[in-house]
Amino acid sequence: FFLWFARASHVSWLSKTRRMEDLIIIDEFLDASQLNALVQQLERQGLSAFQEYQLPGVVNGGTGRTAQVLVPGAVVQAAKGVLGISSEESHWVTLPALMSRGDVRSHRDVWHKGPGSAVNSHTVIIWLQGGESQLILEGTGQQHVVDARPGRLVAFDNRCFHHAVRGTDAVRAMVGPMALERSGRFRAVMDVSVQHNRGWCANCLCCCFLCCALPVLLLCEAVVGSGLFLLLLAVRAVLGTLRGALVATILTPILALCYTGTTLYWSPCIFFRACKGLRGEFRSTC
């Protein structure tokens, strides 16, 4: 389902409709001055540095970096109007933003980690820089490919679509992805599985270092010729040998006494009971 709008000022009709469309696309939702002002805010938060790989990514598997922007209240009011919500906004509103590059796997958005965190409403994205990327929306028997054009607003029902991003090395910037809370405020949404995978990879790297890398480093140090390491290795071998000999020296007499006691006490007892049984003293009377 598509609704195409030419300008943000034309959203008043949508707010009066009773049924929300699954996919809403509005070109030129931001005018040139608003677009430039938001991009400048991201520049002050490291957009160019992120483009030059001088700042690392922290979300989406290391390909994205979060930020915040101050957006005019009229723009926020218009965005809510797209979702059928009428509200009065203050002069400036802080909204989540994102700088990203490359591909993003297909997923559905959530509010946070854990059960009951699925976003059961529309995810909203306002593109500031496209980076020649495309938003891929896949639903039941349908697929939509939406170009990431600066100034374009895209809102899609998170319950109806899985979405992915087909990107390049060029950085794309956006307000969002976000969704409306019950309080009526926009809040950032996320792909929790990516965050989880990042933690799993970090644990794996730690285990691999302890189990594999550390012994290899010690071996390399020994091969290179560290006299102290070789001395410690020799001392360790000697101490291990002494420990084995000491344990054997202590355990051998103890085991010998156990076997001797068994032979001197239990063997005669068993012999005499067998003899009495043969003589009939323990014969059954039933």
C-alpha cells in the first residue's frame, strides 16, 4: 500500500483517515533549510569523522553510530500527523538520529532487549543523507524497495514488514529509526539480535585469546630466546616430578597396609564361614 505526498504541509488529510496505511512515503518532508540544519548538527557530532573511519560504529554490527538532533516542533507535529496523531509540540524537540554505512540484515525493530519489546506500530525514518542506499521491505507476498533520498520520510508498519538496508561505503544519515511510545513521544528503536551477536563475538574473542593466543605467545617467547621463561619452565618440570614422587611415596605404604589388613582379617573370616556352612551349622530350617 502506498500513499505518496508531495509536501509535509499536506499531511492534515491523513490525520483524519481512520485506517493507517502499511507503508507511507513522503518526498520533500523536510525543506532545504531544515535539511541543512540537521546535517550540520550531525557534523558537530562526528559525521565527517565517521565517514573517514575516524570514529567507530557502535550499533548494527559496528556499521552505525547513534546521535541526537534538535528538530523544530512543527516538523515533529507533521511527523505525528502522518501517523494520525494530532498534537501541539514545543518550539524544539530532541529526536534520535543515526549515521550508518553498509548493509543491514533483515529484521523487525524492538524497543529493547528482552521479551515483550516488539514494536507494534510504525517505524519512522527521515533521511538526511542517502549514501546511495535502499530500504528493502518484505511482507507477506510483497516486497518494496525504497531509495534513501534526502528529505524523504518513510513510515512502515513493523508488524507487517521485515526490513533491511542495501548500502554502500558512503555514509547515510537519518532522523530515527524511531516509533511513537504510548506517551506520544518518539523513541529510538533497535535491532536487538545485532546487539546480542556483538556481545557473543566479544566473549568468543576473549575465550579464543585465553585458550589459543596466550599459549602461542608464550611459545613464541620461548622460541625467541627468553632465558627467564626457559628457567621457569625447567623449574616447573622439576617441581612436577617431585610432586609425583612424593605422592607415590606416601600412597604406596598406605595401599600396602590396606592389602595386608584385608589378607590377615577378611580372608580367614571368609574361610571359617565357608567351613561352617559345609558342616551344616548355617543350613536353612525352612
